[in-house]
Amino acid sequence: MPRMPRIVSRISTGVALAGLAACGLSDSATGGFVTTPSGDAVASLVVSPSSATLDTGLTLQLTATLFGASGEEVSGDVSWTSSNSGVASVTDSGLVTGVAEGAATITGSAGGQSGSAVVTVVSPGAP
């Protein structure tokens, strides 16, 4: 029977090292890898689309892109709110539902930064 623990150990180490490298956590002075504080600072947040018209009862998925100080995309947890949930509600994942005619600002926030989208809700078939 082959020595599986050695293979598993090498695979696990390789996956861990690849994961660290993908996160940019490499440094030749320390044998290749160092740790850094978790989570990059969010310098700005952009919500897409920035405006939309939505029929009552329908949904629209908003997305938030987070950027660091150097303009690079960073990751983070985004919280979503609606300025008027009687017009447009939003889930924790940014899914907006048209509730009644009107306009609402949907705001995504992360790392002390925020971005928003204006959602106008109309009756089905309205121009």
C-alpha cells in the first residue's frame, strides 16, 4: 500500500503555498512566504449598475467592486441598505426587488467606504 500521508502532505502544502502566493504573500527573505494583516484597506467602493429602472415585482442584482489605495481590487464584506424599502428592498447579497413605484438609493458599504445606485421602480409596462 502506498504511503498516502506523504502525498497528502505534499498536496496540502502545495495548495497552501499556492494560496499564499495568489494572495501576494511572498517574500524571498523569509523562505518565500510571510503573513500580513488580514484584509486590505478599502479606499473606494463602486456599485454597478449606478442607476436602473425596475418593474414592480422584479429583481436586479447589484454588485460592489472594492478598490485599495493603489487602485487594485480588494475583497471585503459588503452590507447593503435601501433609502426607501417601501419602494425597493435589498438583500444582504445586493439583490434589489421593486416593491412600489418611486425611487430609492441602494447603498453598498465596506471598510468605511460606500457607493450607491439609484433605482427607479415603475409599474409593469410603464414607459
